[in-house]
Amino acid sequence: MRKIFMLCITLLFISGFLAACGGGSDSGSSSSEKDTFVVGLEAAYPPFNWSQKDDSNGAVQIKGLKEYAGGYDVEIAKRIAEELGKELVIVKTDWEGLIPSLNSEKIDAVIAGMSPTEDRKKAIDFTDSYYKSDLVMVVQKGSPYENATSIQDFSGAKITAQLNTFHYSVIDQIDGVNKQQAMNDFSTMRVALEAGKIDGYVSERPEAISATSANDKLTFVEFEDGFETSDEDTAIAVGLKKGSDLTEKINEILAGISEEERDEIMDAAIRNQPASQ
């Protein structure tokens, strides 16, 4: 009898030890059990996201940096974090590193003006969209392309877009276009455009408004005969790891933000972006 009693005590001790070891690791915790909501973005795509030197207009400090992130994506991330009851943490990440960071669990979500394209859906999941925009062409004021009405008016023009975006692939719809090498970010494209190295770059309307607000030498073309795109191409959604337990919760939160409120958030982001952006 005593042996049986001692065996039970031993088994209970081992079970408790194993449970303690398992409970001490964060790797097994689901996203819903964490106290933080870690979001990756470039902080270089105004008005969706940018970096600034202080917390004015509700900007959030970027983890590990003396910089703050602001913009439409940040406001949406703040709303999601608040509704989830979590602290928002912003991690500044290069565009190319966003999906790898998500899949390696360095971040919980990508909220970075990312479209839920079919190729990206093979790697990660997406929520419902939280913004939708049309494609335009940003050009120099006074250039031969300022009054274009069709994408075919850019035949022979030096055109580019951001690397690894559908913006770059639609350039092929322009007959005879002089397609330039894709660029890493929009600030680089703005500089190249002003310097005359390119004749235009493909963008979404909010970014184009942002670019022309920041630089009076630039303007943008809205097409009567524009690019052929799918709804998924022009929509923007939250990227999550495959099978994430946050997808349904975030969809509920996004459904509670009206179209009118989304437009108000975007208008404020365009007004509030730093002039240097």
C-alpha cells in the first residue's frame, strides 16, 4: 500500500514539473493569450504608414527606435488592439520582410497597405478588407503626361512601381512602355521622378494625394481608361499567419468601422502626414 502511495506522489510530481516547464514557454501560446498585439509595417508608405519624431496626432512609438509610426494603418491597428484588449506594439519592417516576419512569429499581423493577392494567400491568411482604392499614375507637373486620360498615353514612357507589388505587374498593360526596374519604396520613387529618372510611377490614390501634398512639383493622373485589376488587387487587408485565431475577431472589429469613418481616418492621415514624407 505504501509503495502504491509513493508511486502516486512521484507521478503527480512529474506531471507538475512537466506542466511547469510547458507553461514557462511563450512559443506554445496562442495569439489570443498574449498581452500585446505586435504589428509589422514599413513606416514608409504615407498616408498608410510613416515614421515621425514624436507622438503627435496619435503616433505610436516604434519598438526599439526613437521614432513613432503614424498613418491610416496605425489608426486601424490601434482600433484593433483596443478592441482585443491588448497593447499595440509597432515593429518597423522592410516590405520584403513582412511575410517572413509574420510566419516566423516575430509579429502577429501585417497592417501595411497590403493587398490580399492570390500569391500572398498561398503564404498567409487575410482578414476582410479595411480599405479599397483605385490605381493612378504619379507624374511631374508640366510633363507631357500630366493630361493623360488612358494608360496607353504612357507608351514609351519610363514607368516603375514598388518591388513585389501588383502595381509593378500592371505596367505590362501599357503597350510599348519603357518598364523600369522596380524600386523598394515610395520615397525613392518620388525622388527619381523629380530628378527625371522616371516619367511616372504606379500608385494608389491615397499615396498619390500624399505625394502631391508633400511636393508641389508632382501631380497624378486619374484614368478614364485605366488598368485592369481585380477587387483583391485594389483591396487592403490585415495579413495573419495561416490558421490564426485572430482572423474572426479582427473581422468583427473591422465590420464595426463604417465606410464613412474609414474615409474620415484616411482624410486625417493625409492631413497629418509630416511634410518630409
